[in-house]
Amino acid sequence: MKQQTWIILTIIFTILIAVFAVINVDSVPVDFLFVETEAPLILVILLSVLLGALLVMGVSFAKFYQLQKQIKQLKADPTLEEEPNQELEDQTVLDHEKKDEQK
């Protein structure tokens, strides 16, 4: 079922892109600082979206690997091992004693 949903969504997305491409075939001027050229509007839009997606993906991967490295460092640090919390244990003992007294 999951595969069928994925295929249907892919087909719908492809049809939308095709319709969008047919509508936006006009040539537009594109200025690259020192060079100006003409390109189809759909090409400009799709390349802009693709470059934006690649940029976001690159930043996400960099953050992911940074967090993975930090996790490895924290797991390897012996000073961060859990120590018993004496205050919490004392409070738990007091709570149990109060419950016993109430019975």
C-alpha cells in the first residue's frame, strides 16, 4: 500500500510539473553579473528550485554529521556516566516512609 501511494504521488507530481512546463515556455532574460542570456522561464525556475534544494540538503547533512560526531563524543566521555542522585533517593525514601505511616 505504501508503494502504491508513493507511485500515485509521483505520477501526480510529474503531471503537475509537465503542465507547469507547458505554461511557462516563454523566454526570459537572465543576468549573470557580466553576461546576459535568454532562457525558458521553466528552466530558470526548476534550476533555482534544484539549487535551493541542494543547498538545504547540504546544510542538513552538515548539521546531521555534526550531531552524530557530538553523540559519539558524549558516549565516549566516561565523566558523563550517570551517578546516583542522592537527593532524589532520599526524597523517595521519605515518600515511602510517609505512605507507610499513613497506613
